[in-house]
Amino acid sequence: MRRRTVTAGNLEEILQATAPAQASEQAAAAPAAAPPRRQEDHGLRTEFEFELPRGYVDDEGTVHRHGMMRLATARDELRPQIDLRVKENPAYLSVVLLSQVITRLGNITDVHAGIVERMYATDVAFLQDFYRRVNSEGHTRAAVTCPHCEGGFEVDLSGGRLGES
């Protein structure tokens, strides 16, 4: 049995090398006349909108607050474990994981670890909690208590306008 060392640099190469084989197997197994199914057809919500508390400021000074996060897959959870940056600093795991599941941030569609690194700590903490809620609990609602009247109610963490949650 031959052992292969996997590094962060060649992980994408390995994944791309195995992806075409998987895609061709799936294409051969699927009937040709059947239209592709949309995610909404089976009632599973796989993407969730959010609004960052502060917002990511890009190199041009534009603030990006609205974004989209998708549900994590097993591959998303496993991939950071072989990332050299995570091996050197386990706290970096959340940066790598978030960069994989955030599909859009403002008009940025290529969200990578460098973008998550430059986010404010409050935004990263928000995204970590949002990730946990979406992937563990399946929703974006949280129970809160009013500090003035001590009444309990739910809010939607996805960033809807005030009064609409």
C-alpha cells in the first residue's frame, strides 16, 4: 500500500482529480430525460442570509454587511483538519471553515480565508454562532429576554429589519 502525503497546497489538486470521476459516475446513473431537481423541490433550505454587525471593509473602503452562508458538508468539516495553518494554530480552524461555507459577502463571491482574517472580531463571533445555529439547530432564531421588561421573545439572527423578526 502506497502512502501519500497531503498538504494544503495539493489538496485541491487531489479533490479536482477525483471530482470528474464522481461526476461522470453520477451522470451515467441519472436518466437522461429527467430534469435536474432544484433544492427547493424537497423542502430543504440550504442557504441562509445574514447581516454582519459591523461589516467587512475591503481594500477600496467598501463595507460589506449582507451575505449568504450555505449548510456545511462533511467535507467542509474535514478539510480544515489537514490544512497546515490549522495544524500550526488550531484556532485558525474557524477561519478556514467559515471561508468555505460563506458563499457571498456583499458583492464578493470568492470568500477566502484572507477575507475572514480581516473581519472584525465581533463579525467573526457572529458568524461562528450563525454557523452553529444553522448547522446544528437548523434555524437562525434565538430566544432573548428584554432587559427592561424581562419579557421573552424570539429574534431572527439572519439580520432582518427591526420589528420584522
